[in-house]
Amino acid sequence: MEHINVGADKLKDRLKELVHEGNVRRVIVRNAEGRTLIDMPLTAGIAGAVLLPLWTAVAGIVALAKEFTIVVEREPDAVVKRDE
């Protein structure tokens, strides 16, 4: 598991990056107190309309706090792809 701390202004962008990596199995978004706000399993090949509930939920929680932790569960033995 990987923990990524982000501010509210970067939450949606960072989640989009993680989804596009393709090796993420599950995403959990927690507030600064550690309370789980979103727990979303992802599958390989997930696309557009299927992610609509995730983006709607993200838009709703951004107003709740300034700091979030994204917990990322990746596929075993997966290589992380990042655009740099």
C-alpha cells in the first residue's frame, strides 16, 4: 500500500493520474483525521462513465477538508508508469 498526502486543490488531478497508471486495484481517500471518505475498487480497463460516481464523490468531499490522504493498493508485481 502507498500513502499519498495531497491538498484539496490537487486531489482530483492526483486521482486521475493514479487511474491512468492502470495498475491500481483500489483507491481509498481519507481526511486528515484518518476517516475514510471514499473506498473505490478499480479494475483494469475501467473507463469514463464507470468513473463518474468517483468524480462526483471527489467533488463533494473537497469542500469538507483541506488535506487528504490517498491510499493506493496496486496489483502485485506491477510496475508504476509515470509521465515525467
